[in-house]
Amino acid sequence: MLRAGLGEMSRIGELALNPFIGPRHKTSVITTNLPLVPDKPIDFGLQDFCNKCRKCARECPAQAIPFGDKVLYNGYEIWKPDVEKCTKYRVTNPKGSSCGRCMKMCPWNKEGLMTHRLAMWLAIKVPASRRLLIWRDDVMRYGRRNPIKRWWLDLEIVKGRVVKPEGSNERDLHLDREMPAGNEKVAVFPWEKLPTADMKRTVPVDRKQGLADREAAEQALRALKATVGHGVPDRR
């Protein structure tokens, strides 16, 4: 997706955000022998925007999205989410599974109205406007619940029976919530330590080791930048 110019890596984590449709999209691969001119990776200022915003990290109920800096993961410079926290919340949430708060909160997740298009254009073309746009996004309370447009169905299994949970996914914005830097406790789990796709190796993740691996990933990025300078390409 990055090499095809479909987006940039966002603070949400392992998600390439598109400048026109934001984080809400899926990617498919079509194999063809049709002669095509390949696109190039794009840079529309998302790294700077996400660095200033942190709204998805603030609103994440599982606190699985880091407030701090990027890490070096699998050769990429990214904000690496805590997949254990995220998965446990979405799959085992006692008030009903599923979440998607990070995508719903994102300032790039808008309905495409003319005013929103103008804001996106400013965010891309006028870097100095980004802090104002982030502030305005909170002032307008974008990302709050809209029961009229509710499309999901929350269910919970209680004592073997499927019931409708009370209060599931009905969290409102936390405009005054802040997470101090260095207190995230966001773990990183290298791919080689995760269960295999064929499910032949299903072992619990080692959270203590995951926290140590995050520190190692942070040190690896600092060492890389110290070696080659701040101009190192981050393979976005």
C-alpha cells in the first residue's frame, strides 16, 4: 500500500491512512499482465499531523496506541500499537466485542462535506494550520457517538446465552484526558514471537518480554538515526 501511494502510516498503528478516505478502507490485490505505470509513495504531511494530534491514542479505551514516538519494527519506522491490549478488548470485552474507536476518532475520518475537504486541503498544503485544525476537531466534538447512524449490533455471551449488553461502545469523548509521556506501557511483539498463521503454535504472548522488546525497538530507531542522521528514510 505504501509503495503504491495509497497512503501513509498513521499513529493508529499498522494502518495506511489515505488522504481522501482516511482510515476506513480495505485493500485488495489484483494480478494482471496489463502494462501499467507504477505509482510512487506519497507524503501528504500525515507524520507531522499524527505527531501533533494523538487523538486516537487519547480515546483508545484499551490504551493500546502509543502517545510517544515511533519505534523500528520489522524494518519500518512506525507507531506500533499494543496488539495484545487491542485484541483482548475487541474480542473479550465483557460489554460486547468490537471497537473501532481509533478510526471513528481520527480527524481524517469525515463524510466528505465541502468544509471537511477544505480542512483536509489545509492540513496537506499548509503545515502551520495543523495544530489549529486538530484543536477545531475537538471543539466541534467530531468523533462523538451518533445513535442515528448506528450500524453495528453488539452481542454478549453470558452463561452460554447471547444477550444484548448494556452500555456497549457508548463511550463519549475524553477531551480532558491526557497520558503522560513514558507511562504508556505499550508492548511490542515481534512477528517471530506471535502465533503462526496455521495456528500450529498458539502460545500466550509474554507481556513482560513485550515491554522489553518495545524498549529495544526504541533504542534500535535511535541508534539508526544516530548512525545515518535524521534524513534516514522511514519506509512509509
